[in-house]
Amino acid sequence: MNAIDHRFDVVVIGAGQAGLACGWHLKQQGLDFLILDEQQQSGGNWRNYYDSLELFSPAAYSSLPGLPFPGEPAHYPSRDEVVRYLEQYANFFQLPILPGIQVITVDQKAGGFQIVAANGQSCFTRALVVASGAFSRPFTPDIPGLESFRGVQLHSAEYRNTQAFRGQRIVVIGAANSAVQIAYELATVAEVTLATREAIRFFPQKLLGADFHAWLKWTGLERTRWLNDQSTPVLDDGTYKKALKSGLFNQRSIFEQVPPTGVVWADGQQEAVDCLLFATGFRPNIAFLEDLAVTDDRGRLMQRDGQARHVPGLYFVGLPKQRNFASATLRGVGPDTEVILPHLLRHLRSTDTEAVIAAQR
């Protein structure tokens, strides 16, 4: 990234699905831009998810702009299929991606932003798009005693497969798709309880022959903030509900305390546990923006439809509920980039005008 003397029109932070979709749109506009990513290969965090992960949406609803997802439109792509697709996407459109760059600070300067990486390199950009992902900062709830737990404690972001868990007593925490899918998988080799704060909401993967996501599109619900990627009902063809009912794994209300050897359930019962696996979601990866006015006093990101409220020239793509249900999904990041694009172009034109005026003084 040794580009200190280069003035980019736009820099995008993140080369996952959001950054790649943004790159496609920027390339259509003929802009001078660069995509920075802390990983060595494009594709975001998909390659880091558990081995058996399948998309909860079919291929027909899983494409970035300009390149359909390959294969049968009705099939549900695996993790590895998504990784290959994202790699193919970056190569097909020859997007300017600089890998292995961890951005640590962004400072607002006259006419744009100065970006500094962990290796000391830096660059300047007139506009900045943060596409660093909603799935790279695992969230674990604060539960009394958790820090003293002597068993295995991990987040779903660290889980890969059942190999290390055979014969163990495991509590999976969470009530969304990933929690149920992981609990079901682990229950084939271990004793598993799913601990939730609320009842699991099952919904048919297909209704009257059409996928759940097709119904969201037809009803217009995908254009609302009614749901997000981490709170959708558990999409099920009947497998998970049947497994829960049959006792393959069980469900209990979330425990209230964690002694060193296990958990204390809400009824006061203490139980020995080998592993606590948190499938409790993620938080946006925006630590490098801490010197900018981007969050309120409650830590909430101050943005509207992808535009930073108080920082001109700063934009976001890929946040959950940024605009609607689809915002943090493969199919949602392209339309969200389309929404910010006119504002971004207007900002670039305004900085052009300011530069001309300054040169004439």
C-alpha cells in the first residue's frame, strides 16, 4: 500500500461480499479506487466459517451485481462454493485489491481521509467506503462467572466441525439459524443443549414450493427492517424441529451463571459442562474509525442508508439492517451500493470544485 503520494477517488476497506460489490459499481463509474483487506485472499470471512455451513438462501438469491451465482438456481450453496464464487468475482472483474492490509486508523483531512495500516503504510482518499463486514467481531454476552470457566469456550466463528467434541457435554448458546444448525450437527457425536433467551421460531424453508426468500421478495418484506441476518426465523425443512422434538438435542432457557465447571440454569440446577459454544452473532468491525464522529453515546453507528451522518465522504456497505433485511447478504450489498453511489459521486464533484477554487486563490 505504499501509496502516500497517490490521491485515490475512493478507498474501500474490506474485500468481502460488500467490498467486492462496491468495487464493481466503482469500476463501472471509471473511478480511481483501491480495495484494502486484512486477509490474504478476497472473500471476507466466508472461508473462516464452519465446514458444513450452507447458505439459508438459494443460489438465485445469492448473487453480486454483474455475475450470477453458478449452478442450479434452486440449490443452497455451501461455504466453499461461496468462497470460490467471491474469488472468481474478484478475478473476473479484475478488482484492485490489496491484501494483507490491516487498517488501524482513519483520520479526516482537508479534502478526504488519511488511512494508516498496521505495517505503517498509508494512503489518502477523497471518499471512503467501509465494507469491513458485520461478521468479523464475534459477540459473546456478559454472563457472571464466564471468565472463570475451565472448560472449552468458543464462538461459532471458531467452530469448524464435530471432530474435537465427540462424547462431550456441550451447551450451544443462541436461537438463530447457525445455533440450531451447529447444535444439530454436534448432537450426532455429543450430548447437546441449546440455551436460548426466547423460543426458537421455526419457519418452513419452502412454502407452497417457493423458498422463504422468494416470499420475502414477493411480499416486499425484504425491503423493510422487520428482520435482519441474525434474527431471522430458523429456516427448516422439518429436520431441525423433528430433531428437537425427538430429543436428539434439547432446549432450555439461558443459564444465569457460569461456575468453573459448568452452568447454573434458571431453576438453580448446576450442571457440569465440557464446552460452551456461543452462536450469539457479531458486531461491525469499525474500530479504526474511533477518531471520527461515527457513533453516538450508546455506541450506535450514526448512519442513514449507508451515509455517515456527520462525516462527509464516509459511507458504509454491508451492515445488518443498513437499509433493509437484505443489507448484510450477498444479494443485498449491490443494491445498497447503488443507493450510496449518487451521494458519493456528488461528494467527489464537490471536492473537485473546492480544489479548483483553492488553486485559483
